[in-house]
Amino acid sequence: MELTNEETTALYKIIKDYLENKPTGEEIHFDYYDNYEEFADNKTIKSILKKLIEKLSKKEKEEIDKDFLRKKYHPFNNEIDEKAYASIEKAFNQLRTIEIEYFNMESAEFRKRKIDIYYKSMKYIIGYCHLRKDIRKFRTSRIKSARLINTKYKIPEDFDKNKY
């Protein structure tokens, strides 16, 4: 059976979306897509996905993957990585620099940033960004990972979170 490029792209998107939003459990049920009543296990789904990837051009796959990342880290999605947030809290409480992997919506890529956190909430952190050499505001929902660094810092006395 041969698929057209359009069919391959559509099928890849459906399976990728399903894998990223699937219910937990050994068996996967396709009722999620309304018209499917078949069952498939993860191994079968991943095998199909691998074959679809081979049919797509590298550029097509990258663009689809970037679209999925943009959806995952969209401003309306406020899901926070608990492990990353625990590191953020620890860094803030100990006034230690933290290295984060931060999602950039425009490029749809992650960039490493070293941050001295001056303010934190569940929604944002504000702090000195060593990459940009300036105080910046970061959405916590766009932080993929965070790890503490042994560098200590002090919050400037004139820092005002309301300016950011």
C-alpha cells in the first residue's frame, strides 16, 4: 500500500497527536478520534510512526514537530513541570543560579538560560538572565527542565517585580 505525501503527513500528525495526548495504559483505544474503534498497542503505533517518518522529508517532519511543541507550550497551556518547578523553588530559596531549558515560541526550540531568580510565582519567574545580560520574565509553563548551579547571587535592593 502506497500513501500519498498528503496522506502520510496527515497520518503522522494524527498518530503524533494521539501519542502526546493518549490515555495511560497498555492498550490504546482510538475513540479519541471518534470514527476509530480499533485497538493498538504502543509498539504497533510506534512502528507505524517510524515508517511514516521515513516517508516524510526532514523539513516536513521538523515543521510538524515544531507545531506540536508550539501547541504544547502555548500561552493558554499552563501545565508546569513539577520537577523543574521544585528546582526553581529551591534555587530561589537558596539564592542560587539555575540553568533552565526554555521554549522559544518563535523558533519552536529550547534554549539554555542561566537565571538568577528575583521573583517567582506559579506562572512566572523574573530574574537576571546571564545570556541576555538583563532582567527578564519567563513563563514557568515554558520551562522544560531546570538544574541548580552552585553560583550564589543577591537580589538587588532596588528590584521591583511590578516593572516587569
